Amino acid sequence: MSPASERNRTDSAMDRYYSLTQHPVLTEKGSDDIHTRNAYHFRVPTDAGKVEIRQAVETVFGVRVQSVNTIKVLGKIRRRGYAVGAKPDWKKAIVALHPDDSLDVF
């Protein structure tokens, strides 16, 4: 394999990792989790797996991940007059870090 093709492969992996960790979810429960469990919440693509999320957080932020929990959040039904629609479904990842590590992003 040529060095250029290997570099493109790692660049696409890094792009995927950055897209996985791009959207933090800031809520009261999430803020409480940061202080009590050292856990951070992220909005991730629906096709992302736990192993991939773990690798992304460890690579991008340089921390040790203890556990990853994922939740599929169903979109809410919305109404405007007689028209009915729905927000899209999305996935949330709760990433618990090693007690000695922390993220300065939040």
C-alpha cells in the first residue's frame, strides 16, 4: 500500500472521529454527570457503535475511556395546525472517563 493511500485512509478515519465528538449535549443531567461520574454526553450519528465512539474520544482528546453507554432518542411529534410532522431520531453517547482524566471542552 502506498504512503499516500494510507494517509488518505487515516485522514478519513480522523474526519469520522471528529464528526463523532463534534456535538456535546449540555443539559442539567449532563452537567451533573460531569461532576459526579466524570461522564460526558455527545450527540453522535445513529450508525456509530460503542467501540468507534471509544476510539474517537481517546484519539481526539487523548484521555482514557472507562465505559460508553448509548441511547437512541426518538424524535418528537410536532404539529402546526392540521399538518403533522416529526423531528428526526438521534443517538446520544454517555462517555465515562478514567477518574484521573477530564475534558476541558465543556
